[in-house]
Amino acid sequence: MAQITKNQIFNTKKVVYLLLAVTAISSVVVSFRTDAFNGVPKDDKTKPPVAKEEAGEADSVISKKAFLQAYKVLMHPRCMNCHPTGDRPLQGDDSHIHTMNVQRGEDGKGLYAMKCSNCHQPQNTPGLHMPPGNPNWHLPPADMKMVFQGKTPRQLAMTMLNKNENGHKDHEALIEHVSKDSLVGSGWDPAEGLAHLPMTRAEFVKHFKTWLDKGAYLPDK
Amino acid sequence: MVKLKINQKEYSVDASPDMPLLWAIRDVVGLTGTKFGCGMAQCGACTVHLDGEAVRSCVTLVSRAVGKEIVTIEGLSANPDNYLQKAWIELDVPQCGYCQSGQIMSAAVLLKENPDPTDEDIDSAMSGNICRCGTYPRIRKAIHLAAKMQREGGSGK
């Protein structure tokens, strides 16, 4: 009789501890979701996260940290120089406005006798201060400028997620773009004398993917 | 040997695929109207047309030009509708003349795409062609005149 009572007490305690543990874990998970972002720029703090479960649990801390890493690449001259605020590309490690009054044009490929590929060859031209190259050298088109220049991490993350600003890309298309696009890749193959990006493309893609997979949260600033 | 089509004529050129097109045009084929300026796509003196686009031949490799239509200033002059050259002569545009073939090749692309350019359009199209003598005001005037000739099919007067 005494033995049965002891077992019953033990089982009751086990259930209580288990319930406590579940409650504690749930609290932690809920606390990470308080400022979730679901891809809609307006009133982002009020909406719950959506469709984040396929690649693991949403996690605002990991997501935001990953974007801040990717931001180092996105705002580097090798990427940002072709995502200017105006209609003129930028040049060099100091991101000065492209000499020779080069302009975007409707399709992002320049104007008249001043088209990008008139000077930018399919490959880098060897030598200092020579034009870097890619077969598809261009800016974003005039109706989808995809501006990076001057944006904070939070603002840039919003641009990345807004289909009206990102070339109508969903998460999958964004990852495909940063992973495989040849012109994006040319950022990792700078012309002679130009600064290199601070991490490999694989590392960048990993951070970018983590940002999206963990909930695509907006950085705080 | 590399086959190049320059000004509607086929040439077998003894050039390596990574030779700048400018060298093949000037030194191998012997068409010296196209000039060497900076050698780094900064001045526009070497501008020729590659499938209708105003490429800088000093940085364009022979390999890129294979199978494409190359037109030099000599090819443009052969055209009876060479309104640009006529306007250039009419207004005495050149001073030393060194940059002028490149200027005209760039202007030709502008007039093909925009038959009635404004001053702003001309600046947008021509800013990659530098003139050490500073003939820019006459270049602009001549482009307006050539555009008028092109539209009216005459002398523009």
C-alpha cells in the first residue's frame, strides 16, 4: 500500500514538472514573436508571422542577425554601386557618381551611345581603372529601381520583401537571385584594384536564407 | 585567322581573339579613321559600331566582334545619307580633328534612336566622347543640323 502511494506521488510530480517545462518553452517561443514581420511594410508590429515553419521555427533574433550580416554585402560598393538612389550609377570604392554622365535609361542598360555594354565587356578588362565586366551589365530598370543606397538595414529589408520594389520576387525567387544570378555573382569578381566583398557568396547566401527562413524579420533600425 | 565583317566587307584577320578590336581595325586591316585615345574606354576616340551599338574598340576584344556587323567611320562615310559628315563639314566642327570620328559614330547612334534630339539628349549621348579642343558647342549644333537633314532628306537649310 505504501509502495503504491509512493509511485502515485512520483507520477503526479512527473506530470507537474512536464507541464511546467512545456509552459516555459511556450513562453520563450511566444516572446520571440512579439515583433514579427510578415512581408507587409505597414503596421508590421501587429501582424503575426506567416509561412515560416517549413524551414524551421521562426526566430526574430537569428533572423535579424542574419540580415545584418547580409547587409554588409548588399551595401558594399560592389553591390550598391548599381543600386543608386538616382538615375546614375556609382563607381569605385568611394561610390562616386559614374563619370561621363552615364545614365540608367528605361531598361537600365544606358542611353544611346552610352550603353553599359559599350564599355563593360562580357569579362573584366585587365589593368587598373579598367571597366569591370559581365555579359549582362546593367542597373535595375527605371520602373523597378531597387534602391540600396542610403538605406538602413530595416529600410533595405523592407525593400527586399516588398514585391513592388524587389522585381516581384517571393522568398524563393529572392534566394534564387542572390544564389545564381550571374551579375550578382560578378560582385565577387571585382576588376583589378577594387575592394573585395567581406565574405564569400556561399556565406552571404547562407545569411540571406537564414534571414528569410527564420521569419524575414525586420532589423530594429 | 579570324573572320571579321567590317563595313559590309569580310576580312580574314591574322589576330588573336584577345586582341583589342581597335588594333585589328587599324593595324591589321588598315582602316585608320578610328583613333586610339586613352585605351581604357574613357575618351570615346575609338568608337565603332558593333551590331549598331557604339562600342569602345580599345577594350572590345576581337572575339566579341566575330560574327557581328562592324562599322567604322569609313563605312559611315560610304553611306549616301551621311548627314552627320555633311553637317560637320557645313559647320566646320573639327579643330584638330582627332576625336571627331568617335564623336560622329556616337552621334549616329543617337540619331538612329532619336531623330529629333534635344540639347539634353545630345549631352546624354555624347558625354562619353571627349574633345580636347572643346568643340562641344559646334558638335551639338551639327547634330541638330544633321537631325534636320535626316528628317527633311536635304541640306537642312
